[in-house]
Amino acid sequence: MSKTDFQSLWDYNDAAGSEAKFRMLLAETSAETDKSFHAEVLTQIARAQGLQRKFDEAHAILDQAQTMIREDMYGPQVRMLLERGRVFNSSGSKDKAKPLFVEAWELASHNGLDGLAVDAAHMIAIVEDAEEAFKWNQKALDLANSSAEPDAKRWKGSLCNNIGWTHHGNGDFDTALKYFQQALDHRIDQGKVEETRMAQWCVARCLRSLGRVEEALSKQRELEKETANIKKPDGYIPEEIAECLYELGRVDEARPYFRRAHELLSKDSWLCENEPKRIERLKELGSAKQ
């Protein structure tokens, strides 16, 4: 692994496991001989802690990293800004997060750090309203398309997905489907199985919004078969199967899928906190006799 190839250590579905990997890497580095790299590793530990909602610990780690970063250490500076912003955003302080992301974008852009610049632009989109979010995601995608940096190019799938959801949220399902399909193509090219499945799910979800419910159900059924034996079941697949069946009037068939979706998704603390009505609906439709 190259010194800045942190992506290979990340599993965003297992933040605790990722933190353990970065702590092992930290133990192999010396803060005295390479403060820049040491500080960058600390920022990734903080990111993993933020994903586990350990916000105070994450800020403390970032404070530690900050003491090592000089003004000419552009990469560590950008990572510091990004991760501090992400912790603020995850803890509900978008107002504190946004200026950090903007500063990260400017610093990365001015110093040719394309991958980090794309990351910053996509984070600005997350904290902005829909119109501005679209502009920033498009700006990030333009940079990812024009850059020769692999770390920038790897963002194409995520950005097409984000732009797709922006169009979906605006009710432009035809355009959304085009972007979701592009995201799927990028994921297939990357050869990442889990990300490809997520992209396939998005395509199917959009098909349901377009009224192509039977087609959407068929694709979700395929995902159900593919994921039948994975260690960490995905609650979003049974949720969508349930929604498709429900829309088709097959209420009795939908009920056990709603029940399974509630069982899995009610364990997601972020979803319960941010979309409680969605969780409650799954519970009701999974138990109701209609």
C-alpha cells in the first residue's frame, strides 16, 4: 500500500473494523520521522470514530493531528478540514461543517489535489440545498472526468449516484435513471461487488418511481437471491420488495418483507434518528392485517 492509499483499508459498513486497521497502521509509523503521514492516519481514525457516532473522541483525535500539521502540509491540512467537517455534519452541525468543506475545496483545488478536491465538493453538496447540491456534485463530476488522478476518477460512480438522487428528489425520474445507470456502469468497471449491488438497487428503485413496478420487483428479487447468504443482510432490499408488492396490490405477500425490513433497518441508528416515520411505517405494514 502506498502511503496515501487509505481507500484500500476502508470498509464503510464496518467503521470499527476500519478504525482497527488504521490504528495498526498508526502503530507502524513514527510521529517523529513522518509527522505528515502520522497526522493523515489520525484523520482517518477520527473519520471511523465519527461513523460510529463517537464525536467527542473524533474531535480529540483531530486536535492531536492538528498539532503535527504545518502550513506547507497541504494533504494533511485538507484531510483535517474534511474530517472535522464530517464529524460536525454527522453530529448535526451543518453550519459548522460547510465552511470547513469549502476551505478544503479551495486548498485542494489550488494545490492540484484532485481526489481530495472532489471529496470536498461532494461534501459541500451534502450540506447544501438541492439546487446548490446539484451544482457542486456536477462540479465534482467534471473534475473527476477531467483529472488524470486515479483517486479523483474513483468518485465517478458515487457522484453519478448523488446526482441521480438529486433528480429523483426533484421528480425527474427519467434523468435520475440515466445517472443511476451511469453509476452502475462505473461500479461494474471498478469490479466492486457490494457497490455494484447498491447501484443495481438504485436503478430498480428508480424504476418503481417510474411506474415500472414489475421490472423493479424482478431486479430486487435478483438482488435478494444474490445476497441470501451474506453475513450482513441488507434491509433495503426487503423494503423495496415489500413496496413493489404493496403497489401491485399483493399485500399479504408484502407483509413478511415489511417485517424483515423493519427488523433490519430499525437497528440503523442514523435511519431511526432521521427517518422515524419510515421505520414506523415498516413496523405497521409488517404487522397489520389488511
